[in-house]
Amino acid sequence: MTEPAEQEQHRYGRAVFLATVAGGLTSLVWGKSVWGRVSSALGPAEALVPLVPSGGWRIYTVSGSMPRFDPATWRLSIGGLVEQPVSLDYEQLRSLPHTEQVSTFHCVTGWTVKDVRWGGVRIADVLAQAHPSPEAHALQFVSMEQPYVDYLTTDQAALKDVMLAYEMDGKPLPREHGAPLRLIIPEMYGYKNVKWLAGINLVPSEQLGYWEQLGYDQDAWVGHSNGY
Amino acid sequence: MDTERTYVRRFSRTERTLHWVNAAGFFVLLGSGLVLYLPSLAIAIGRRPLIKDIHFWAGIGWVTALALVVLLGNRRSLLRTARELDRYDADDRLWLTGGGRAPQGRFNAGQKLNAALTAAFTILFLVSGLLLWLGERDTRFRFASTVVLHDGLMYVSLILLVGHLYLALIHPATRHALRGMTVGTVDAEWAHAHHRKWEPE
């Protein structure tokens, strides 16, 4: 043992502090890509011991309580600029032609969930029940979670992987993911993928949806909107 | 058998206040943050707008309270502590590289490292948290990696916290140190055994 005065002292404390702050701040640039590489490198192991809870999903709601699906009372109403407004119950919805797809879900806040298996129906098959009028150029998606609404143009809604999902990863859509029915448009950020759908209204043009009123982009293309 | 224990002062009132303000803020933020982060809690508790407000204002309150303790407290004792935490000598390096018996000052090298990381994390939690809040209001503050940073800090802090709680509450050799952070003093014999180079006032 040497006396403290005889030992050379190094100011490692502030070096560790400054290096950690600097590393953390620069991670705003490299964090997501490095994390993406780590989690795909761990791919198979992650299936056994998940690194992050619920496969990376976060559950965002805008109101005080999460809507609850009651099969006895739930209806999907198709209205607005249509020849024949219709109201489908859960069984009628499920009797429409079934479709499945695997797509990646991107949230505007930066998280991504890869390869989600959705099952449900194409929007065209649902709209056909109501015969939309030619003056309709946009669709309003109304959530059971009030006051959440959002809009797509009819062209956007006609993209081939846009769907209304009532299944996720082979099971009925869970409550937190929008049970019984949600919109899926993988090309756009999650806030366009309206959960807890209760109605679709055909309208002449788009209005501002819930997040758009708070400054988010109307056309929420992944990687090309909202400041990215 | 020695019945007359003598105690030596390890932490000033300001240092203890800073520690407990930091701890209280951290637990409120951890609890409210987990409700926002974990789907199972988000489902069970809901009320996301309220929890978001609690989390945001707890964060503001946390750093404000820390700043107030520094401003209004005994800054000389804090500065002296900061100096001690900053400086590592050959024994500290030996301690960190596995020479667990190397004599230590008032803080051992692990405590110094934990303090530097905790201070840096406070800055990073604050910056990333403000960016999440601002980013929801203005695209100029929106970065794809902000959530990765904020969540990553939470995971690493949680690991540090579990280690800290184990050493402070459970580990027989170190748990005596807890009274240094509650009443301010520790047993002189314990101090001599664990922090031999420390010369209490």
C-alpha cells in the first residue's frame, strides 16, 4: 500500500461522465441502426428470451380508457358518399374473402416491429358492400377511441397491401392492438393505422386527423415524412 | 467484546438530501415510465394522457429539485465529494481490475464509476425525455433514435439500481454503509476495513 499523496491521480471520473454523455448524445444519430443490427444478429435467441417486452410493440392511446370489443354490439358502419350505407357485424365481416399478409410496422416515434402477420379483409371488398359514389375521393376511418379519426385518399387506400385486420400473428386481434378491427397501411407510420375501427365514411376530400391536427403529416410515408 | 461502537461522519446533510431526492425522482419516473412502456401495464392501467403528464412533470420536478439542493445546500461538501469521485489512483485501478483488496478512500472505485454514470444518465434522460416531448410537437426535434436512447438508459439504470440495492440492503459486507446515507455516519471499524485510505474528520 502506498500513501494516497504518493500515488498519481487521474481524473477518470469526469472522463467517464463526458464520454457517456457524448456517446449518448451521438446515439441520437446511430442508435436505431446499431440496435437494429444487434437485434437481428440475436434473431433466433430473441425468440427464446425476448430482449424487449411484447416483441417491441408499444401501446399508445389518446384517451383515458382503452375501448373494449363486445361482439354483440360492435358494428362496422360504411357510410358517407355511398349508394347503400351498410353496417356489418363481426360475423358478417369475417364471412368476406379472407386475406393474409406479412408486413413491417413503423411508428413515427422510431420503433419498428418486423414481420407482423396480419389476417383480415381488403378494403375494396368491404366498400363494395356499400357501393361508393364517384364523388368520394377520400376515406374517413373512425375509431371507437374518441376523438381518434384519420383519413386516406381513395388512391392510398387502394395500395395493394392496405387491409382491415382482425387477426394478428394467427390469433384474433388483441384488445391493445385495436380489437376487433384495425386499419393496416404498412407504407405509412402507425398513427395512420387506426385501431378499434367502428366506421368508414366516404368523403369528398381528406380532413385533418387526430395527429395531423397536432402537426403530424397528412401523408405519413415511412422514411419520407414527419421530419425524417 | 467491544460494546462501545464509534461512528464517523460519511455524508453531509446536503449529500444525503441529494441522494434521496434523486432516488425519489427516479422511482416515480421508473413507475410512470413503465406504465407508458410496457403493454401489459398500459392495458391494465390505461389513462395514458394522465400518466404522460405525470411522467413529464415528475421529470421536470426531479431535475429542478436536484438543482435546488445543489444551489441551497452545502456546496463545499458537494464540491469536495465531486473532486473525490473524479480522481482515481493506482489502487482504484487495481480495485477495478480485480484486486478487490486494494485500499480505498471514502469512495471505492466502483462507487466512483457508478456516480459518474448516474450523473451522465441524468443529463441523457433529461435531454432524450425533452426531445420526446418536443418531438411530439415539432418535427425539428424528432429523431428516430430518441426512444432507443431513452429506453436503453432505463435498462442500464435498472441494472445499476439492482446492483446498488443489493449492495446497500442485502450483501453482508457492504450493507452497513446504508446508515451512512440515512443518518450520515458509519461504524469506524467498518470504515477502516472497507475504506482504509479514508481519513474521516
